[in-house]
Amino acid sequence: FGHLETLGDRVDHMRQLRGLQDETGGFTGFIPLPYQPDNNEIPVEHSPTGFDMLRTLAVARLYLDNFDHITAYWVGMGMKLAQVALNYGADDVHGTILEEKIFHMAGADTPQLQTETDMIQAIREAGRVPVQRDTFYEPVREWSAEEAMPKA
């Protein structure tokens, strides 16, 4: 999102996803991926703003009420904004990636990796309990408050 479409187009896309989810129940979650402007033919020079990313997540949480999970993709928005997104509709931060390349080839200026420790600390600092999940959003591990507390 955040390239040539209008806000009306974006809402229409969500409407279509919502209808398809009502029909099939086939989506496990919604991950809005912010447009990255480099190395492509679309004549847009900038990624969406942080405000636009948070607005998209908040609208998705309200409108896509038939989706169990709304994900903040830290690679596309940065970890600090992903932390904030946990209070704007996102219930998931994706994911511990080692040397992400696709978004960075398209112009992302976020770090290419996050350690497990950094992810735990960021989620805890956002006031949430870190939970490692599998592809189907099933819990694999939950950290206790003591384990997940940021180091002073």
C-alpha cells in the first residue's frame, strides 16, 4: 500500500478481503506491506508515512474484524513504529528475519535483521507480552514478565 492507489481504493481492497474472508475463512492474518520505491517502474518516490502506516493498521483492525490477526511488518516500517503499531491495531510483529533482502532491494532503510533479544525487548517496551508463534499463529513459546523485561 501507499503507491498509486487512493484511500478509497485501499478501503475497497479491504472490503474485498473482508468479503472473501466471510466466504472462505481462508486468511490467518492481514499484513499490510508498505510500498518501497526503489528498483521498480511505479513513478512514486516515497514510501508511506508513519502516520499512513498506523492509519492503515488501525482501519484494518476495525474493518477486518473477521481477521484474527493484524501484523506490523517491522522490515517495512522499522521496529520503533512497529512497537507503536501494537497500540494501533496490530497484534503481531513479523518477524525474526536474518538478513532480509527483498524490501531492502526496493529501498527499505530499516535494519536487515532483529535478534530474538531485540524483538522481545521491543515488544515488552510496547507493553505487550512476547509470544513466539508458528506460521498459523499458534503459540510456540511465551516469555514471562521477568524473562522479557528490558535490561536497565
